[in-house]
Amino acid sequence: MRTQPKKGLAVLLAVLVGSVGAAAPAYAGGAGPTPGSAGLGDRLYPLLGNGGYDVQNYDLHVTYPEKDPKQTVTGDVTITALATQNLSRFNLDFGGDSVGVVRVNGDRAEFTRQGDELVITPRRHLPKGQRFRVRVSGYTATPIEANASSPAGFVTTTDGTFMAGQPDQSHNYFPSNDHPSDMATYTIALTAPVGWLAVANGTHVSDKRDHGYVTSTYREAKPLASELIQAAVGDFVLQKRPPVNGIAIRDVVPRRLADDLLPKAEVERSQLTWMIDKVGKYPFENYGSLVVDTRLGFALETQTISLYDTSLFARPKYILDPIMLHELSHMWFGDSVAPSEWSSVWQSEGHATWYELEYAEETGVFQQYTRTPNREAYFKQVYAEGDQLRKDYGPVARPLKADVIWDVFNPNVYDGGALVLYALRQKVGERDFQRIEREWVKLNRGKSVDTHDFVNLASAVSGKNLRPFLNDWLYGTTTPPMPGHPDWTVDPAEAAAAPAAATARHR
């Protein structure tokens, strides 16, 4: 994240003073301190994220004062960041209720609120290339009810609260640089009354009991995008399962529903083995599922503990299991390797859909799940409606808009993204396709990357210039010919006549 240096007031004063013989002040990078930008300029979410710094680590502590799922919580967050320009001030994304005190490098700093922007002016400018610490103390946030037609964020249920921050809602829970291009490590400490369970991303470090409260601390030592944070606190129970290839497994469900829900999550153990066999080493320390009793309208790949609702867990096994595989595959595609811009979200959803469909086929539920006989028939159907999908939603790697969340998480990102992978496999063959998939997640582990990175890697691994081919598939307004299938035609009427897939919404 970088912004172009601007000639600020300090530079002008230096020139004027220099004209009477005084020495001009020296700044790292050759320019005086200027404000970091109030957004990263993402094409779909231009005000998400902030310029001028790169977050290295979050140390987050949130207190839940009562056993009340609708209560306002109080938090403190210490952010360690690297200045990427000489900063006179900088922003954090924050849409919570209030802010107590802000300190930068230990000194109290001035701040203002401008919409979802927390604008911070430190006492001294922050030199480019140096680390700094900003601590926001005593902020407050209040959960909302789930709404299946909009982003969720910090959500209340009968049993407690949880996070569903994708794509632009995590900053309603804590101040952050809320964009997937700025991944960081996290320490998350959650303080709640005795009897409530608190679970977050990563590895459980400790539980400390004090005066009727327990503070549970978790450490996510692998880079995490803010949109994938999880903090589930309430009347939940945790079940640990036998590890898979040394990977710890834990599931979290409402206490009153445990007998029904926990057995359904057991399949994740065999699915983890299946995914490791397909794409290689699991990128995190542990895995599991969190099931909440509300109607989200989607499942979500919160890092190391995928999120589901009870309505999804009430679906038949032939529907639930492929969707759980979809979320698990995101641990490689979308979590460990995150999109650096939201236009590249097909990298996450197209890949997850690909492995979801492959899993459904290999486990013998494909026809029940999709109401088509096999993957080839499925992709032929998607191909037939390709031009209409591009017209309605934009090219695969360039969604038209983000007026509502489903503009971005649209069918052409999911099925169209998987169709791109099908076309790529047809073009390079199964062997090179598998090499591309494995190298993608291996070389980019813990990074945010974009569509051009995928195109370039596919070309390098296959030894072929795939840029024209993939650019047509990813950015074209019409559907290119399908390699190996000259008989396939773009025919919306044919697609409309085909039975619809029986999948549920998931992200």
C-alpha cells in the first residue's frame, strides 16, 4: 500500500527558510510528511483500507460485560504498523459506536470521526520505513441482527455473538485497516462471564479467570485478512476431534443444539485429508466449524473456523457436505492466498466452487446436489449462459458494481470462475493444471495477490503464454470458445431450460 508523496507545507517552508541560508529538514524518502489516503481506491470498495502504512500485527482485547447477546462490548486494540510514507496523519476504518482514547507510540493523539473513518493525528510525524504503534482504547461496538440480504458484520443470536465481516464489515467490530491487501497476524483476547465460551481464529493460548470473568486468548500467527476475523462469544460448547495430519480440529456450536449439530461436522476430518491430497499442505495451525442459530443466508470461510448457520446444517447431507468442502477449500484459496483487490474475488470463489463440485462428483452426490449428471454437463450448462452472466454481472474478474453484496458475490464469480478453471484445464491438460493449482497456493502462502498474478503463474508453470487466453476468459464481455468442445454454444435458452443447481448461497 503506497500513495504518491505530495509536496506539503513543510517542504514549502524549507524552501523559504533555505533562501535565507538555513538548512532544510531531511525526511526519509525525500518528501515532507503528508496524510495517508482515506481509502485504498479499490474499484468496488474505494474507501476500504487506508494508505500510508502496512499493518504487521493486531493485539485485540474485547470485553463482554454480561451474558447478554445484544450487549455493547468494549475493546482495546494495539496495531503495529510500518509507515510506507512520511505520515502527518493516517486513518483507520471504524464503524463502531464510540472511541475512548488514541495513542501513537505512547503519546496521546488527536482524532476525529468522519463516517467510517477514524482520522488520527499523532504528536510527531511518522517517518517512512519505521514501525509505529497505535492504540485505540475504550472503543465500543454493538452487534446487529443477521440479515440474509446484506453484509452481516458483528452479529447477535439467541446464544451469543459472532463475526461475519466479509467483505466490508469487520471494522464495525474493531478499528482496522479493513482490506484484504493488508494481511497481518493477530492476538485476540476475549473477556466474558464465567459460563460463556469465547473462541477466535488461530491457536488457543490461555484462559485466565478473574472475579467471575474468563479471558480467553488466541494467537493467529499466520497472516489474516481483517474480513476473515472470528470472535464467537456466548453459550457455546467446544468439541475437540482427533487431529488430521497433526492439524488440531475443534467445532463450536450452541450448547442447547450440540447433540444435533456436532455429529454433522465430523465429515470435515475426511474432507481435510481430501483437500490436502488435492492441493498440498494445509496452511494453518488448526481447523473446525462454528455453527450459529440464525439465518445468515450464506456460509463463510472465517480463517481456521468456517462459519455456518443452523438452516444450512438442517439441509440433507448431500447438500451440506459439498458446501462444507467449499468453505474448507477457502483456507487455501481466499484465506492463505487472499485477493489483493475485490475484483479478484473469483480467485477465492471460483476455486472453492471447483473443488466443491469435484468433491460432490467423487463422493457420488453430484446429481443430487446439482441436478446434472456430471461436471462436464454442469460446465456445459454454465457455458451456455456465459454471455448472459457477463452482461448481468460483468466479466469474471471485473464485477460491474458493489451496490449490494450479491453484486460482488455473484454467479459469474462462482460458476463463471470455476468455468475459467475448467477451460484452463482443457487448455493445458490435467498434469499442468494440477501443478498450477499447487504452485499457486504454495508460492503465495500468506500473501494478497491479484488476477494478473494468477495469469502470470499459470503461464510460467505451463511453459505457455496463457495471457491472451486467460485474459479473454477473465476480462472479456463475451464467452470464448471452450477448448476441446467446439460443439459447445452460448445459448441462454438452453441454459434456462436446464434444471437449477440445488446449492445454497455460500461465500
